[in-house]
Amino acid sequence: MKRGLLKDLLIICLLLAVSQFAEAQCSICTRTAQQLGEQPAKGMNTGILYLAFVPMAIVGFISYKWWKNNRAVSDQ
């Protein structure tokens, strides 16, 4: 049990470390950001990542609950 938890925590930490370098712009947003300049482009990218976090967190929470419930049913 502890190995699985340690492995999950390691994966989460790795994903959080890599997510700093994520670019969240479509081709249209990239072109617009290039016209704005570097500072506004960074702000735009941060805003896109911020707006994408909430739906991803909701899907992750629902998936975790589904997985945990399915696991509990299969253990019986």
C-alpha cells in the first residue's frame, strides 16, 4: 500500500514540476500573443493555463472518485 502511495506522490510531483514549462496556446492565440509583445504574451499564456485548471481539476476529481468506488466494489 505504501509503495503505491509513494509512486503516486512521485508522479504528481513530477507532473507539477513539468507543468511550469507548459504552453497553452492555440495557433490563433500564439499569433495574437506575438503581435502583443513578450510580457502580454506571458500573461495571456498564464491566463489560459489558469482557466484550463478548473475543468481539469473537476475531471480529475470525478475520475478519482469513480476509480476509488470501482476499486471498493471489486474488493468485495
